[in-house]
Amino acid sequence: MADLATSGPTIAAVARPGASARALRNPGVIAGGVVMVLVVVIGLLAPWLGTIDPTAINPAARNRVPGAEYTMRTDSGERIKMIARFGTDSLGRDIYSRVVYGARISLLVGVVVALISIVTGLFIGLMAGFFRWLDAVIMRIMDGLMAIPAILLAIAMVSLFRAGVFAVIAAIAVPEIPRVVRLVRSIVLSVRVEPYVEAAVTLGTPTAKLLWRHVLPNTIAPLIVQGTFTCASAILVEAILSFLGIGVPPEVPTWGNIMAEGRQVFSLYPHNIIYPGIMLAATILAVNVLGDGLRDTLDPKMAKRV
Amino acid sequence: MSTPVLEISNLSVAIHGGGDRAHAVKGIELSVGANEIVCVVGESGSGKSVTAQSVMGLLPKGLMSVESGSIRLQGEELIGKGDAALRAIRGQRMSMVFQEPMTALNPVERVGNQIAEVLEVHTDLDARGRRARVLEIMRSVHLPDPEHMIDAYPHQLSGGQRQRIMIAAALVLDPALLIADEPTTALDVTTQAQILSLIREMQVRKKTGVLFITHDFGVVSDIADRVVVMQLGRIVEQGPREEVLRRPREPYTKMLMASVPSMTPPTRVPATGAVTLEARNLFKTYGRRSFWQPKARVTNAVNDVTLEVRRGETLGIVGESGSGKSTVARCVARLVDPTAGTIAIEGRDIATLSESQVRPLRRRVQIVFQDPYRSLNPRRTVGEAIIEGPMNYGLSREAALRRARQLMMTVHLTPDALERYPHQFSGGQRQRICIARALAMEPVLLIGDEPVSALDVSVQAQVLKLLDEVRRTFDLAVLFITHDLRIAAQVCDRLAVMQRGVIVEQGATADVFANPQHPYTRALFEAAPGRHQEFGSGR
């Protein structure tokens, strides 16, 4: 019989299009990505977008409606005419500037929370999935963490530590970790019985290398997807915490703080809430649409399950 | 001659959206008469299942569609019929039995209701009448105690019983045509024999035409009236069973039949080399009764197994699913920890060593797994897979790669395969890569855990030949796990037959085949499909 090398089926020359190439063709990824890039650019370029100091109080120009003109004094004492594009709040601060600078805090919170929860959750999840004796202990702790309502835990943590952006980040990240741990653990449990992982065991591959080479790559696509959803929910929870007055200090411009400020005068001056609300909704929608698109392209199995 | 039950003429099915060929099947001409079993036999990708799906109108939508040709059921054209018209025909005049009875049945519905559903859709019977008919058909497919089983859920039945339920549901309305798509492939050999005889019995009793799809020539020789051989979407040869099996005309049919291993073991010289593997009183128990769980279920997967393999010798472990043969292999490779017993590799016991103690010794025992599509990490090149092991033991990357290139030649692949990814190779080629990966470790014992079971019969023969070559070249001891007696006959020097965790019989292959001692061994031989037909004459 002829050798397989010559008579067997020919080796496929064309590789399938890569997952990243497919992702970049997905309409959700494109639309969500464009909006996200826009928000990031706004946040980064905040000082150059015609803004003034977002914390500057101007008692003479309180509660101006959008488009109204008012005068303000600069530090050097000159009087200049300003147009309040989005109006001013009850302390006379420029809402446009506050909304633009607020993008920074929201993105910072979203991205850092996603990174922290994913890195920690990945490590703990790998341990729980691979070392059976650790599994019961870790998962009971995670079950415990999941039993605490996220916002309640955040309130407790913020009241324990001094209120500030990083206390808020920690408070939001901790309840997100168990979700990531569960996801990673379930992937590890299914991958560790794959024959190629068992083959690596018989090849004498040390455990750390085994996890890094053969197990970890399987978690990346689902984690990218999970990360976007975590990011969206973190931005939202930060706004909720700020709105409740237990998040970032009130003078710091965040979308939640702006809305909290405007709450008392909402019926008279709705612009206090509308503009930050639009930004918040648009950002979260964009992140979620991006996440959905990534899930469909990077992780088709998960898309079917949901 | 009356009109055939099924008549397919000039059927072509197009595949949309690329792939390696434009047509799944092309120019198919075949017919099934009443009271006749026609076997369609071919390797994977031959288009045999697509043919069945086109008849049932179940082609995957958007991926394939009938391009031309006609399919007539009792003279009535099916192509061009709407979904509603086809639904009325399916179940009533033609029905289908699938390969995997667990997934084909709804797990949350009582099996009796699943049979009754067919009656509910197609007849006016009331609930009581339906129940009576269901009981009647369940009795006729020889299900034990139908009055109880009618209310059982699929998971409460065995694989064979589930397949009987499927057959009962398919035949309850006395269809003219039954399509069976590999209905026994997922079953054990003894169960397979029972299902085959059931299909034969039902077909004779009801004068049904059966289109039976299989890859197994043994099954063909047991059940077929006529045989259709398919390759790459075309019919190569068809004719009455005796004619095709005894005097195949086409070279492809001859090659396929020559690739089926013969049931007659060749004469072998007993190996006299040093003992490489010596396992004594091996136990593997799952579940443990403790103070907290006094009623925990305890399963003896491996129960007091003792065996040895010498240098240059192949010991086969044969048995049905759940017999514990794979667990023995995994204990020896220390992928699972044995509960008790000793496993000596070249005299050193590894059964109770800790993971860190056993790691330096792992290179001496290597294993080739069943599923070639899952045994290689899809994200790493073939080269990286092969050098991973030697580099774990301190070989430099350059030296490991040099060795990998030589090994590629040993397994008859070209060295440039090292830079490619696993998905660019066929199943047989991947299994060669897995063998090369094992050989790179310079093992003394090679374990094959059903290494050819997922491969087509012609590829199977090539991989078995390669395994034999490397055993000779490297003077390896081989532990060969298989459920296929034909392969065992050709490959193994000695055989151990396992049943429910116990080795019931052990001896030289020729002796076991010529004179099986244990009733279970005899039952296995009795059930082997096509045992009266001599294959492998071309070897």
C-alpha cells in the first residue's frame, strides 16, 4: 500500500480566517468599537475640547439653560463671556466640561475594574479548576462573595475606607471576581480532560507550563467577552454609587455625581440629568454591543448557549 | 417487477460556500425494493449520509441543496415537495433511525410518549388506542416488560434499549422505507448483533425496504441483500451482496475489503525479551463509602488486574465499553492513580509514587489516544508538540527539532509538516504525528488507547502498519486497547479479555481465537459482525 504522505488527502493549504479578522467584520464590533474609541478620545482630549475647570463654581451663573450666555472671571481677574453649551448646575459649574471630564472617571473605573477582576479571577479560577483539593475551598468562598449584593458590598467598602476613585474601583471589582472565577473554572474543567492536555502530562510537562501553554489560551476569548460586560456593568455601578452619594467625592466630575447634583432641580432644569444620562447610556450600550459582537465571533459556542 | 420503494436517479447535491468539492454527491443512481436491505457503504466524506438526508428532506439548510435528479418514494416524486407535504410523508411512509440513540431521543419525555407522538401526528387514534399500539410495537421489538418501560425516561434505558425504542418509533406506522444511518456504530458489539438481527426480523415481518448506511463491511456481510459502495460523493460499484463481497470489480472496493483485518490471527513467535511492564493486582475504585456517605456507590472500574508485557511484544486488551480497559491503560500511564496494586516499569514500581516523583519517569511510558482531533493542541504547531516532551527533559531546542525531523520521516510525513498546525492534517496524519510525539520521548512502553477506532478502514490499515513498524524498529513493548476483535487478531501477540473490570481470559492471540475458554469471550466472537466472511485477503 502506498504511503500516506503521497496518497493521503492533501494538506489543506488555506487556513480559516482568524478569529480577530472575523471580529473586525462584525457590525456590532464595528459600531460599539467606534463609539468606544470616540468616548476614549473625548476623555483623553478633555482639556482641549473647549472646556473650563469642571470644578469651578460660579455663583453668578447658576442653573443656566443650555445655550445661555454668562460671564465668568478668570484667575487673573478678567471677565470673559462664555456659552453654557449644556447649561450650568445649581452651583454654576459648566455641565459640558463636567460631562467631558466625567468620561475619564467612567472609563478609568470600567477598564480598571475589568482588568482587576479578570486577572484575579483568572488566577483563582485556574487554581480551582486544576487543583481539585483547592476547588471546594475556593468555590465556597466565591459562593459566599456572590451571596452579597454587589451594591451593598460596595457601600460597606466605601464606608470602611476613605471615599475615592480607588475605593470605588475595589468595591466594584470584588463582587465581579466570582463570576470570572466560575467562568474560568468551567473552562479549565472541560479542557483538563482533553487528550492533548493528558498527552502533555505524559510528556512530563511541569504543571505551571501545562497551565500556561495548554489551558490558559482556551480562556482568552471568553475572558475578552466577559471583560467587556464587566466594564459596562462597572461604569453603571460607579454611576449608581455616585448618584447615591457614596461613591467618588461629589466635587469630582463623574456622570453619576452630575446626575445626583441635578436631582433636586430636575423638574425645572432637566439638562442636569439629560446630558450625562445620554453619555452614560450611549457608552454602556456601545460596550454591550461590542461585547455581543465579540462573543459571536470569538466564542460561537457561548453565543449558542446564551 | 413491481415499483421499487425508493428510486433515486441522477441525484446531485451541491455544497454552498466552498469546501474541498462543489458537490456532496453527484449522479447517484440507486433503488431499494420492498422487503430488501440495501447497504450503502463508504468511508467518511463519501456522501452516504447526505444521500439519506436528501431522501428524508433533511439536508442542512443553507449549506447543501439538491441540484438535480429525482427521488421517488413508491413512484411519487419527493423533490420539489413543500415542507408540509414532506412532513406528512415522514414517519408515515418513510422513517429514519439515527446513530446516537441518546441524542435522538428527547431526554425529558417518557419513551412511550415519544413513540405515541408519531401516532398522534399521523393517525386519529385516541390516547388509549395509541397506548395499545405503542405497547404492541414495543413488544415486537423485544423490549422487556413494556408495561413498565413505556413510562421510562431515555436515561433509564441501556444504549441497546434506546435504539430499540428508536426502531419502534420508526416502524410503528409500518412505513414502506426505513433509513438507518449507522444505527449500530455507537453500540457495543454484542448489542450491535442484537440490533442487526432485530432490524432484519422487523424488515422481513413488515416487508419494509431498508436503506442501511454503514462504514463496516462486517455489518454489510451480515445484513445486506444488495450493496452500494460510495467514494467521494459517487457510487463506485453496486450489486447483490455475494457478488460485491466475493467478486468485487472495482479497485476501490477491493482496497476497502483488503483493509478490513482478517479474523484469523497470523502465527506468531512468542516474545522472550525482558519484562517491560508488570502490573500486579491492580485496582481502581471510584467512590468510597465513608462516615459521611455510608451509602455512596462504589464502582470497581479495574478489579484485580494482573498482566505483563515484554519487550517487542504487543498485549491487546479487548472488551466492550465500561469494561475498564481504558482505565487500565490510564493507570499504567499514571493519568489516574490506581487504588491498589503495583505497576512495575522495567522493575521499578510507579503505582504509588507522587506526581513529582513520577514525572522524571514519565518519558518511559507514552500513550496514543483515540481521538486524533483532540489529541493535539490546535493552537500549537506540530513541531512544538513534538519537541515539548524532549525539551521538558533538558534537550536543547535545536537537538529536539533535529530529532523531530527524523521522526517525521519515520512516520512517513515530510519534515515541513513541523511548521503546520494540526487542523491542516487529516485524521490519519494526525495519528502519525501523535505516534511521532510519543516516539520523541524514547519510551520503553507504548500504549495505544483505541488508536485507530476513529479512522476510516483504509487509513486504519496504514496506521496499524506504522505501529507495527515502530514496534520492530524501537523494540517497544506495546499495550494495545481495542474493542475490535479483527484488529486485535492482526496486531496482538497476546490478548487479555476484560469484562466489568476483570480480566476473564488471557492468552496467546491464536489460542484465544481458536479455543475461547470463557463464555464472555465466546459471546464476543459470536457477535463479531461478518465473522463468516473472510476479509483482508489483500494483506
